[in-house]
Amino acid sequence: MILLLKFTKAFLLVDKISQKYIKIDHNVPAKLVGVRTNATDFIPLQISDDHTEYALKSKNDDLFLDIIDDFNNIGGTKAVSTEKRNISIILDSNLSYQIKLPTGYVYHDVKSGLLKTEAFNKDTHKGFELFPMRTDKKYSELLNNTLLM
């Protein structure tokens, strides 16, 4: 019986991790979906004058990305919110960009492990894959230094 419970828990966790794109609708919490085409198409929306805080807004509607906190907190993942003003790293499967700078958008380069900036590409800015928020000091300094470039 215990083995069955452990197997079920492991299966559910793997299933949630495989659902890595964000979908939002009116009057319901944000949810994760496994298919990119079912995800919401977002654009960054500036919520501070100093280019340090951005939210993600639905491209085709006045919907904002909600805080995602009901998925067993996988990897400490959070999303951005206009109300609580949390900033997290949110990527789509093509490593598109999520925090706008005057010169481009910040993204996380998985190969090098560095945060980089490049121009925004609307064609690949779809759905967003969740990337776990890191709270360690080194990562925070890296993010702050990148934002100041």
C-alpha cells in the first residue's frame, strides 16, 4: 500500500512538471498546461518607471499573469504579478525573453547558466515555460547586474 502511494505521488509530480506552459482565463486562477498552443500569448508590461519591474499581460486581452502558488510550489516557482510585484524568470521553450530593458529583454541561457539580453522576438514569445525562481545571493546579484547593463 505504501509503495502504491509513493508511486502515485511520484507520477503526479512528474505530470505537474511536464505541464510547463501558462494559461490564464477570465475569473479563474492561472494554470499550467502541457501543450504550448494552449498557452496564453503574453507581452511584457512595464509596471515601474525605472525599468526594474514588469508584469506579463495577455497579448489579445486585458488579462495579467497571476501568482502561481497552487502547484505544490515546484522548484519554488512564482510568476509575476502587478499587485504584489514579484519578478521571476519566465521562459518559453525557445528561450525568449521576459523582463524588458531599454536595450532588449533578459533571458536565461541554459547552456552557459548566465542571464543575457537580446532583442525581443514576437514570433517565439508564446506560452512561457516556468523556470524556478532562485533566491540565492549570487543569482540575485547576477540579475541586478544584468538589469543595470
